Amino acid sequence: MGKYEPKIIAFCCHYCAYSAADLAGSSRLQYPANVRIVRTPCTGRLEIDYYMKAFENGMDGVLVAGCEEGSCHFKDGNLLAKRRVNSIRTVLAEAGIEMERLRMVNVSAAGARPLVDYIKEFVETVSNLGPIKTKETVKNTTTGAGK
Amino acid sequence: MIVAERKTIPEMVEILKRHKKILVLGCGTCVTVCLAGGEREVSIIASALRIASKVQGLGFEVSELTIERQCDNIFIEQAAEAIEKCDAVLSTACGAGVQAIAERYPQKPVYAGLNTAFLGILEERGVWTEKCAACGDCVLDKYGGVCPITRCAKHMLNGPCGGSREDHCEIRPDRPCAWQLIYKRLKDIGQIERLETIVEPKDWSSSLSGGPRVIIREDHRV
């Protein structure tokens, strides 16, 4: 059986991580195609609902990439996001989803290399976790269906 | 306001597992302000229940709705259609709201999604503290506006107990000693002499100890 190719959504802040992703492209730094990038004005803009709906609608992992601590364009949006991510990881765990599937990272606009490394690392983590374990996926794995 | 806290998702799943069509019903008043059961929290709880249902194969069909106030019949009307359509209601209101819905819909299972905690205020962002025990016989006038029933761990009417450490309670070291606050407050408002009067034991029959309470206002009855 081949390696599991997860579906991952990455919410990237316009002022840092999105520019870093852009720079990664210009610098010919490749990152896995599993990641769909969504630009957000600030990671502090991301309501808890965004993360929940992402998982509810079939994402295997959610990456939140905000500015480095202390350099948020809106002063403390990234710190708000950090607290929200921490709290929603608990709710996800309660609902039966491994908390490693939601992660927040901090990169600067010049951090193309760190962002690519974070993405690769996150894709690897989620790929190792496999699809979200539901009654159906567990059944498919044990019966050999869906391979 | 009434302050409440969300039950955990596994607790909710345990409560709801015998049903399929579930309505998560939020309340737009106190529990919205204390960030426990308003529209935003209803959406999060509903999402978490859908995910838990998928993971555990429970077959939940979760819908969501938030009304202005669950403890008032006029507002409950707005949820009539949604309640009719579901098998069970998970109410994220305070205990009063949950019971108001259950009384209005006697044939419908109605469950509490929150633990109603206390009457309190938002002390700072993310911190709610208890201020009133709803004892039914307010004594705040004697204590400079600081309630010893609620805020002193020993409910002392003639304090302090002598166990406070660095102005903090010996039972809950993270909370200030109520009697320290009472002393300071009475001194600040020039009423320190009030402490020389011994307060008689309180009549608790107006509190929950006297049985379920009811207030009847004949001037408002029809």
C-alpha cells in the first residue's frame, strides 16, 4: 500500500507566511502538493469555526501559519490565533481527532525555507497518521477495501 | 449574569447516543456573554458532534439554532419548527433555559449541554468570578458591597476567620480574602464602624434550603 496522501489546508497570513509561500515559489523551493493555501488577512481573523469546518468537510490536517511572535501586523493577532488553536486542539481530541492534525507555526515574510520545512514536516506527520479514523476507514483497513 | 461551562464532547455523545436527529439549541443571553452557549459555541459544538459521529459511526444528523432567550416562552416560539423536526434537543442554555424548553415540549427529550456554574461577572478577559449566591436575603448593605456569603469560603457573617494568607483565602489561595476586601471597602467609604456590630445568624429559609423558590407579583398577574 502506498503512502497516504493527505488533504491539508494551510491558512497563511497575508503579511508573512503568504509572502513566504510566494517567495518559496520564486526561489524554486518545492513543497508537497497536498497543501492548499488560503490567504487570510491575519491568523487572528480565523474563527474556531474555520478549523472545525475544515475537518468536518474532509481535511486531514490544518496548518496555520502566522507572523513571528512580536511582529504581527495587527499587534497580537498571531497570539490570539495561538490561543485559539490550543483550545480547539482539545475539542478535536474530545471529538476523536488526533490533535497533531492541527498545528500553528510562525514564519516571517522572508522565511521561505522555514515555511517549506514546516509544510514538509506537517505533511509527513499527517501522512503517518493516515486518514481520520472513522468506523468506515477502520473497517476498510481491516477488510482490505479501499486500498 | 449566569455563568456556565460547556460539557465535554464525550459527555454530550453519551447523553445523545440513543438519538439520531439532534438540534443544538443556543441561547443569546447570559451564556452568549460568558462564551459558553451562544451562536458561536453552538456552531463549534455542532461541528464537534458531527465529527464525533463520523469517527464513532453514531449516525447523528446535527442541526443548529440560536434563539434570543430560552427562559422565555415568547422567544421559544422561534425554535418551534426546528424542535418539531428533531428527535432530541441539546440545549446550551443555563439550567433554567433547558427546563423552560422541556416544559414547553413535554414529548421531546431535552438535554443540557452546559454545566450552569454560578451568578458572576467577567473579571478580566477569559476570567469569570462568582459574585452572588442568590440567597434571597441580600446582606450587601452591611458589608460595603462585598458579599461574604459568596466570596468567603466559610460564608462568615462576622469575619475574618484568621486563616487568610497575604490577603488571600486559605481555601482558594488564588482568590482574595473577602473579609480583607470588606474591611478595605468599608474603610474607603467611611463606614468601618459597621464591623463593630455583630451580625445575627442569617435566616436561610429564603435560600434554596427553604425549598424551590417562587416570586408572585399580584400587580403583574392577569
